[in-house]
Amino acid sequence: MSGSLIVVGLGPGTAQWITPAAQAALDAATDIVGYGPYVDRVPERVGLTKHASDNRVEVERAAHALHLAADGRRVAVVSGGDPGVFAMAAAVFEALEAGPREWLNIPITVEPGITAMLAAAARAGAPLGGDFCAISLSDNLKPWEVVTTRLRAVLAADLVICLYNPISKARPWQLGKALELAAEQRSPETPVLFARAVGRPDESLRILTLAEAVTAASTADMATLVMIGASSTRLIAREGRPPYVYTPRSVAKMPCATSQGRT
Ligand code: SAH
């Protein structure tokens, strides 16, 4: 048997958000490699070997998967959401780049999944209807100065900003700092979403103002996607129900007079 490696996105939580193509890749695999909770989401079956690992060892996990594929196994590396968004697909290519040249003969494919920001946006309405960006607040892999430089740039550009990895026990203050930076450039009334565990039984969606979000930063956790609205992001209120949140597709003029080079 000639081996292969496929990096599979499991979506944010519910099995209904696993694509048929991702499911087919899981069904065809001989080995599942990934972070424990994601590996647990793949049911046991005869002929399937599961390799669960800790969250912090992505590149070693990817190298292990490449070794298995080089030995002739059909390996599925699983990620939550989309595997290309702050996840295992990049770790696989990092391991490939650093590994032996023979690994270049392994067919590697990536099977997309629904990433957290798209699931969160769908729950809220259409907050990503205009231009937007995604930033990981984790400073494990990049200096915090890089995060703040990028945040300032996208705040000035009036993009909707999706924050992944907003907070953890080891990184308790970064989200508060990011929201304070946002409050320096955006109105206190700007809608901010805290979308937690979307697609899982304990899902919650909180729609806050930016001013409220600054004080509520510590109530977010690792399972939360934080979305900061742009100047045009707004609510449509409903009687007895949460409002819809949306960002119009059209932009009349640049609202940030602070952009460099403006006269
Ligand atoms: N590859 C994943 C992201 C991995 S980074 C994806 O495409 O979604 C992990 C971060 O994703 C978490 O800290 C959180 O910010 C976000 N996230 C993942 N699953 C989520 C979910 N079900 N609900 C809300 N946010 C989620």
C-alpha cells in the first residue's frame, strides 16, 4: 500500500458541519493523528488506529504523521474548524520543509472545514458581509509587538476583526489589551461578538458593545471567537429575541480620517 496524508477539518463542533468530503477522508484513513479532543470526535472502528497527542506539539505531531504516511499508512491529520486556519495544515508543511526529501513523494492533501469565524458569523447574522480579517492573539508563535502592530493597522483600515485564541490561562491579559487598542480607534458602541463553543452543546453568543467588551474580556475563554465590528457593523433589533448583527456589503467612504497620507 502506498501511503498518503490528508489534513482534515472537522468544523467547529457538530458532526453536521463535517463536510461529506471530510467524512469520506476519515472513513478511508488507517490512522488518525491529532490533538486528543479532535481525535476523540472520530468514532472507533476496526482497522483504524488513533494517535492522540497534546495540544502544544503540532510540528512533532505532523512529523509523526508524515513518518506513518512514509511507512505506507493512509493518515488523516485532524483539526478543529478549517485545518488551514491557525491549525495543523501549516504544521504539516513546516514538518515537510524541515524533513527528509523522501517525504516530498507523499501525496499530501488538505480537506477544508468550516472555520470558527464563519460559524460564529452565521449565528449572529452577517457580520462578515464587508471586508474583514482574522488575527490569532496567541503570542506563542509570534511576538506580542507583531500582534499589536497588525491590530493597529487593521483597526485603522476599518476591517471587521476576528480574534482567534483570544485568551488562555497562560495568556490572561492579551484580549483585554487588544480590546483597549480597539477602543482607542473605534466607537464605544461598536458591536463586539463573543461566540463561544459554536456548534457544540454549550454554545453561547454574546452581543456586546466595545465598551462592555473591554470590561468583559476576562469572561472569554479558549473556546471563544471574538469579533470586533467595523464602523458600519450594526444591529437589527427584534422584539423578545437577540438582534441580528450585520455589516453592509457597501462602503460609502473611508471613515477613519487618521489614515496616513490623507489630506
Ligand atoms: N482551525 C480552527 C482554529 C484553531 S485556533 C478553526 O478553523 O476554527 C483555536 C481558536 O479557534 C479558539 O481559541 C477559538 O478562538 C476558535 N474556535 C475554535 N472552535 C470554536 C468554536 N466552536 N466556537 C468558537 N470559537 C472557536
